[in-house]
Amino acid sequence: MVDVKRLAAEILGVGESRVKILPEAQERLEEVSTRADVRRLIKEGLIVVEPKKGNSRGRWRIRHEKKKKGRRRGYGSRKGPKTARQDPKRAWINRIRTLRRYLKYLKDNGIIDTKTWRKLYRMAKGGYFRDLSHLKQYLITNKIVPPEKIR
């Protein structure tokens, strides 16, 4: 007895699980002995290949829409370190640009002199300030700029 399903899978170039033999072909299976016989059954449409199964993207689409709105992004949903979500270099670039822009504003508007500006600029470059609010707090606590001039 020839294993018809295996032969058909080889001929069609698919896995055995995708090969389906229709019930009408049952009595014809006893006469099958060669690959040519199997090819004939395929041509007659008694042996067919089931289409490949794909993964539905419906659930992904719904989840993606929610994430665009800012949902599902809390601490419990995060994997990996903070640096995997935001590049440390990119974060530094954003922070230093903000600080330098603010220092330029202070200098250009005569709120601080060039000497003070240079000192603060070097401190910013050295990573002294966490963010812009930290720089503003420093200016107030060290009486470099009065609180009403901070914007």
C-alpha cells in the first residue's frame, strides 16, 4: 500500500497536514501505486492543498490604536531598562539643547552677564543640572537671578 498523502505532499511541495484527500477519492486510492497516479488525482482535483493559515492582525490593530492614545504604556507593561525605550544620548542632546537655549535667552536679554553665563554653560556641559527646572532653581537659590525674572 502506497502512502498517498505523503507522496502528494512531496509532489506538491507542502507539508502532509495541508494535503486533503476528498471523500469521493476513497475507492480510487486502492488503485494508486505510482507517483503518476497521485499526479492524476491532483489534476482531477481529488487531492487538494489547503491554504496556509496566517495570524490575524485585528487584535494588534486595536492594541496599536490604544497605544497611540497613550494607553498600555505604564510601568507594568514595560520590558527592559529605561535606556531601551529612550536612547541616553538622545536624552542628553534634548536636555543640553534646552539648557543652552535658556542660558542664551538669559544672556541676550541682559539678565545675566557673560562671566556668569560662561560659568553656568560649563556647569550644564558637566552634567550638573538634571533639567531646566533644576537650572532655574539653582539661579533662584544662589541669588543669580531674582524669581520674578525667571520665565
